[in-house]
Amino acid sequence: MDGVPCKRKIPESAKKWTEVQKRTWLHEEIAAFLDLFLFAENTQTISELHEGMSYMEHGRLYGYTCRVDGCNEVFMLHPMRVKHECSQHSFISPDLLTNDERDNEGYYKCRDVNCFLLYKTKASRNRHERKTHDNIPEQSSSVSGEPQEQVVEDYKYNYHVARLFYGLLMVNTHDSIREGDAARLMDCMKMSLLFFKKFKKHKYAYTVLLFLCKVFAILSEREAFHLCWNRFFNGKGGKGKNIPLDLKMEFYNHMLKSCLRMLGGNINAKSAQRVARCLTMMQKVLDSVDCDVRLVNKSGAHKLVEAQQAVSQIVNDLVEGNVFSFQRGREGYTAFPNFERDILKGLDYRDFFSWSRDLIKTWYAMYE
Ligand SMILES: [Zn+2]
Ligand SMILES: [Zn+2]
């Protein structure tokens, strides 16, 4: 903890700097650190997803133009275009020749080398293969035959970069709630949607996508604004002291339950309703009594000493392990031997596109 950086040194003149100068310098250092470790090689999946989605959306909206120079024929469906390109121009698009089971548009390719038919589902592709071709293996043989790649990864480094990425997303989410910054929270939610999809948290992914659709498409501008911004509560006043409105509701639920218990044998729908209606007022009365007797609310936050110990422990581990210097071929932790640096890697834009398209279609019918 007492060490000083040896690579990006703290300038000598720093002692004479004003607070603002110090802050600016620190922010610049952090930006450089994040650019190097997070954004240099870690955002490939996100940009792939972004490009892939707009590519597929474009096809759905404007049709599919023949990809041979000089021919501008447009087709309603992508397989029709491919058929035309093969038969009329003998042109084979590069994505049909890869080992990937699907082409760029997400269609399943027939695995016969001379057949370039495309199918929407795996099952229909397999049916076609069984009917038309005799000697196609049931399992795709894309992996075998390729030479074994040498280990060029540093799995320990990967783990910490991925963890930093995820941790910062969490911190950003919490901080945007505390600041009551709905616009930033929205960005965090968009990012979380990718995480939910990647790690197969289907219900969460569904809820977040529906929320985004409501905000951007289903609700009126006024309602959408309320849905976004009316989700924080500040009981104590002051900057950065907001809590989620849901949590406030939970506090009320907790209070209601203890009041209902006190009713004992007198509990019925009418008395329960009465208690529920006076909760806000009761809270105010209780607060004012607390204030009068100068009762200090116990804070749920951790004590500073504990936090300091934890932080210094973490810093020591990170420095000793030299985790942020890339060492080719370094083994990972035993619990996570092959950790990907890009935590979202494997999230396929074609799956994401068809999943979101299908849901939007369903909601369109429901909310029209
Ligand atoms: Zn053509
Ligand atoms: Zn075929």
C-alpha cells in the first residue's frame, strides 16, 4: 500500500497542485488504465453484436441485394439471394465456406460441399441432408483436423480483466441509483441485458428487454419519462443518498407485516386496509419521535476499519500476483482454469437478433 507506481510515475510537482489539478490528473490516469485493460481487446463481442444486429435489421427492412458487382437485383429472403448468386453468377459468399454451422444471417448451411442451400432451423437442414445427400456425418466435424493451437493466453490476467469489467458495471449501476441518474442506469441496464442473455438468465433478460421496449416504443413519452425517472427515493436528503423505490416499498412491507402481527385476533380485511393506508403517516410520526429523543439510526454500512483492511488485502494480492501484466501461457486459478478475457464472448448476434425479434413480435400483438 505504501509503494509508488514505477511505470506511470506520480509527477514531482504533484505536491504543489490544487485539488482540481490532482483530480484531473487522477482521472486521466484512470482513463488510460481502463483504455489499456478494458477497452483495447475486451469489447469485441459488443462491437460484433452491434454490427451484426444492424446488418440483419437492414436486410429485414430493405430486402437482400445481390452481392455481385453490377447486379442490383433485390430479394425478399436471404436464401433466395444465395440461390440466385450461385446459379446466375457462380458466386459463393465467403461465410458459406467457413466451418461455422450458420452463415452471417443465421441460416443453417447444408454440410455438403457442393450444395449451398440454407435452412431456417437445424432440424429442417438435417431433414434435407438425410433426403438428398447420403454421406454426411450427423455431427459437424469442424473441430477435428485443425492443428492444436499453442497457448497464447494468460488466464490469470484474463480472469482479473473480466472481473474488473464486471465489477465496474456493478459499481456503475449502484452509483447511478444513488445519484438518481436514470439515464446512466438505463445504459447499465442495456449492458446487463447482454450479461443476462449470455449467462442464460432468461427471466431477467425478458424483463429488461420488455422494460426497454416499453420506454422506447410502447409507452407515451410522458409515461416513459415517469417510468425511467420515478424510481428513486431519498429519505435523508443530500446528494448521492438515493435508494431504489423498490427497496422503499420493501421497508413499508416490513413495517406493515409487524403492524398486522400486532393486530393479533382482530385481524380482518378492513383493519388490515386501515393499517396499510396510514403507513406513510405512521412512518412520519415515528421519525419525529426518533428525532425528539435524538435516537441515531444505525447505519448498515461497513465500518471504515474493516473496509481498509479488506482493501489493503486485495491490493496486496493483486500486486504480489502481478495480475495486470500479461504473461503469455500463464495458468489460471484452479477453480477457473480457462477464463475468457472478453466476459461476453460467445454471445451470438444471430441468436440475440432472433430472440429479440420474436419477443418484439409477440409484444406488438399484445400492446398494439
Ligand atoms: Zn445477381
Ligand atoms: Zn444439401
